Amino acid sequence: MTTKDDIKANGYFKKQKNLIMIMELIMIVRLVLILTLNLQVFYIQNAFR
């Protein structure tokens, strides 16, 4: 038997999962941006040498 509290808990956990997924996506995007920026700086430095 599922009570209203169980349904509320399930909804809460789903929201938490979504939040965690979004946080992970943001972290990955930030890492990619940092890596690409570093690569660009590296190439520019080598080009001017």
C-alpha cells in the first residue's frame, strides 16, 4: 500500500535525482570549457613563439 507520504517522498527523491543530474552536467560543462580554454591559450602561446 502506498500512502500520500510515500508518494511525496518519491516525488522528493525524483527532484533530488534531477538536481544531482543537473549539477553533474554543470560540472562536466565547466570542465570542458576550462579544458578548451587551456588548449586555446596553449596554442596561442606556441603560435607567438
